[in-house]
Amino acid sequence: MFGLVCERIGHTELAIERTDHAITVLEAAYEETEDPIIERQFIIVNTTVARLRLAVRDYEGALSSFQTALGLLPEEGRTRC
């Protein structure tokens, strides 16, 4: 949530830093529990950081984060762009 606040007030680099930290925490939690709720949060945070990376023109990082999120979505959750 703090990353979203940072994004809103124009601190995009700090938003990326905090969102990356959230990814690390969620990834560790998921490895321990394999909880589908944590997996969904991980997907959401990856799409958030992809958007943030686009804002700072880190296109490779944005693509990587988006691909991570897309790879975790169930087939029925994917749509064609």
C-alpha cells in the first residue's frame, strides 16, 4: 500500500523499491504455504511493479514483471491483448 501512496505523490523510484520488497515477502510466504490468496497478491504486486517500471522507462523490467504475473494466471483468467 505504501508503494501505491509513493506512486501517487510522484516518488516512483521509492514506490518500485517498496513494491519489490513486497514481492520478496510474498514470494517467501507463498513458498512456505502455497496459499492461493498469497499467490493472487503476488500476481497483483507484480502487475503493479510492471506499471511502475513502465513509468520510469524500464521496459525490460516491466516486461519481466508482467510475464511473471501472466504466467501465474489460470488459463481462463487470461485475455488476448
